[in-house]
Amino acid sequence: MRVVVVGATGNVGTSTVQALAADPRITSILGLARRQADLDIDKAEWAKADVTRDDLAALFRGADVVVHLAWLFQPTRNPWVTWRNNVLGSERVFRAVVDAGVPALVYSSSVGAYSPSDKEHRRDESWPTHGWPEAAYSREKAYVERLLDGVEAEHPGLRAVRLRPGFIFKREAATGQRRLFGGPLVPGSLVRPGLIPVFPDIPDLAFQALHSSDAGEAFRLAVTGEARGAFNVAAEPVIDAAELAGMFGARRVPVPAAGARAALAAAWRLGLVPASPYLFDLVLRAPIMDTARARDELGWTPERSGTSAMREFLEGLREGAGMETPPLAPETSGPLRLRELMTGIGRRP
């Protein structure tokens, strides 16, 4: 079985390629990314490809499955750039899958595609996927769901799978995620128990996480099985203020959501952080997912808890951990994070 992975060098992509390489049914893997990778993974070869302009069908021909993971999170201050890459780029990926005659497509959607929900009830895959329109990430994920709906309706013979994961972490992705969401001013070495005495207890701050290796396993199962449709993937427990405070050995202090958002919005407007306040809004509104279908029909069960995935990420943050791909390598930040500061925090990709 030959598999093409689009967006193969990031947090989820590297874990997916590793999971596929360990499966004896997979004979070859082509990993595509905007920047050349130099990873030594069994059965994998690498090529540069930009989903917004390159001939993707030529790269997909002969594949049994295409896995679409490519996504651009920055620049948050120029949503046209992310729309062009994430929405128009995904449309080109889907069209190329059809044009190349690939029989199966696996797409990484997100909990962020879901419509707002309270945190008290778990939502299965039938919950509406209209997103939170103020957050570019959410509305783009929701729009791509509609694009995939159209592809499935027009091409019923195509086996299409969409996974909707929670927040995905691993040690090797810590530096890359710090660049995307925290920025160069985050003192990673200080994010440790004992140094943070209090943690904000914000109403509705609750989300689901999973380890990147468990996400990679979910994509492997989607590739090698016969499943179709949508699957929620996340680990237990739900990560809330109590869980986060426990990781730091900190005392919880009640903080109104409006106050926390105002502080983040001010920092974003001043160019101090790359994470948009609209992402904060999304976290507070995203549902808690029911993952029974992934367990029962996909055969997926996470090996690590959401808490352990978060703890590993925090360890990686303190260590400045990374991986030798452009999205994850510490060297991408430049000496003393100078390259991040020179390109503007959240201003340019």
C-alpha cells in the first residue's frame, strides 16, 4: 500500500509517518511539505510541495490513500493568507485526489470545526460543524468540512474519512507550538512546577488533548481500514483549570473570562503574542467530544492520557525540544529567537 501524506513534517505529520512506517501493510510513504525535510524514517521519501500552487495530482498518482494534514496557523493578523492555504489549498488537495484516481482520502479536521456547546454534555460526530466564525482557524475548518461534503456527494466511490482530534501535543513539537501560539517572549525554561504560584481558574476553560503518537495511530487505522465518515479522537481526562493547576503545583485563583480575554487581546494588538484572542474564545466554546465511535468502529484507543501528553509538552517547552524538520526544529527560531522577532510575531508565515 502506497500512502501520500500532505503536511508530513509537523507535529501530527511526523507521528503519522512513523505510525504508517511501522505497519507491514504499508510499502511506501511520500511525505510532502512546503519546506524540504531530511528525516530518516523507514519506507518514507520526501518532496517539496505547496498546496496553493503545485501540481498535486502528479504527486498523488499511484497512491492508495492520501492523508491531508497540511495547515497554516500563522499569520493570525492576515486571515487571507491562512484562507488561501487552508481552504483553497484543501480544495486543491481534494480535487487532485479525484483527478489522480486515488481511492481513499483521510483528512484532519478538528474539534475547532464544531459549533459552540456547553461543557456539560459530550457531543458525538452528529453535532453541527459550523465553527466559531470569529476565529479564522474555526471558520476555515468548518468551511473545509463543507468542501469535503461536496466531494463525497459528487464522488460516492471515494472512501473519505475525517478525523476530528482535540489538542495534540508531544515533546518534540513543543518549540514549534511555542513559536505558533506563545511567541518568542515566552520563557519556556520557567514553565515549571514551583515557579508559577497561581493559575487562573477561568469559567469554561476545559478542553480535550491527546498525544501526537496516538493521533498518528488514529490516522494509520483510518488509512489501513475500511472506515468512512467522521471520528472524534481525544484522550481522557478533560483538561480543565484544576488539571492545569495541578501540573504546576499552583493554587487556582478565579479569573473572569472577560478579563483574561481582554489581557490576551491587548497583548495581541501590541504584537507581544501571536495567538489571537479569537482562539481563546474558541477554546471556551468548543465542545467536549464523545469518542465512542472511534473506539467502536475505528478500533482506536489512546495509549496515553491527555494529562501525560500535556506534561510531556511542558517538559519539551522547558528543554527547548524539537525535531529536525523546519516546523519543529529549534534552529528555525534563529539565535536567541531573533528570526521570530524579525519576522513579526504572528504577522507573517
